[in-house]
Amino acid sequence: MSDTADRVLEERRRGSGAKMVYDLLRDEILSLGLAPGSPIDEVHLAERFGMSRTPIREALVRLSGEGLVQTLPNRSTLVSPIDAMNLGPYFDALVLMYRVTTRLAAEHHRESDLPAIRRHQAAFGRAVEAQDAFAMIATNAAFHSAIAEAGRNPYFHALFGRLLDEGRRILRLYYDSYDDRLPQRFVDEHEALIRAVEERDLERADRLAREHGEQIADQVRGFLMRRSALAIDFDVDK
């Protein structure tokens, strides 16, 4: 094999390794397996994955570009904290996308869109029954993505998908606030959304989607406030 071919093969291997590290770390960060603010050790990762630090760094650069990790001035890397100051703008955008995509689905859906929406809803119901938070996050995203796709606006569909993806850590906190035992009423809320879409009731679809998004925002904010209060040290003798 020529030197050029060797280099190409090595680049492909390195690129494949970097993608594998990126995919695994991204999933661990988004699922809170790696806690916000926790340090990331390149040497440890190289040992864990059995590869050089070059593909590790490439994966971290990609994660940094997505805002999931931060590189500090001393060159150490940590998982990006969840910025409580930006939760307001995030939830504003999320609720708006719930409303817009559901309303458009009520207006523009085709009958052929409905089986996929119901299939994802059934999967979400099973995940709730199994108290599987990671499955709930994935099936919830698939459900709302199918509704957004039925709205026939690819820009809203893409933006909503990005918001749901970026919010996986926030949704993990949401399910954690219920100890992963999500009340049945949230499965029922999905059913109500489906009926509004099926019946092409634009105003009801809009209202239900707004209420659905706002209760998620309120629950997460309340959960974070309770955690913050519990973290206060009341030992005045120290």
C-alpha cells in the first residue's frame, strides 16, 4: 500500500474514532450521564476508548461547537452547565414551536401523516408506563417531530427538532422532577393534541400546544428552584 493510501486509511480510522467518541459523549451529556459542570479528562477518555488523544480532541471540538462542552483558559474541559439565565428564552422559543407546528399540522396534515403520529404516541405511552425516562425523551421528540412534519414547513420542523435536541438535558430534569413516574395526564395531553389535529381545529390545537409547553416550563423552573433552595447551607455555626 502506498504512503498516500496509508494516510487516507489512517484519516478515515481517525475520523471514525472521533465520530464514535462524539456520539457516545454527546449522548451521555444530553442524558445527564455526564453531569453539567463535570470535568472531562482527555487522558482518561483516550484510555477508555483505546485510542490516541487526537480523535478525542476532534470530538471535543465538535461538542464545543454545539455548546455542550467548554474549554477553560487553562485548557481544561468541562461539560457545559445548564444556564438558568437562558431558560426563559429557551422556553419562549420551545412553547412557540409547540404552538406553531401543532397549529400548522391541524391546518395542513394529510391522512397519511396520522399513523406515524399515533405510532409515536403509542411508543411514548409505553415508555411512560415503563418509567423509562430516556425512552420518554426520545419518543416525545419523535411524536412532536411527526406533528411538525405534518405541518408542511421544513424550517419550523428543523428548528423544533433542534430545540428538542438541545433541550434533552432540560427534559431529563423534567422527568426527574416526577421521579420518572410521569402522570398519565401527560399521555392524555398528547391524545388531545392528536384529536385537535385530526379535526383540523386550529384554535384548539394552538391552545392545547401552548398549555402543554407552558406546563413543562413551569415544572422545570419549579424543580430547579426547589433544588436551589435545598442546596442552601443553614448551618450558621460554621
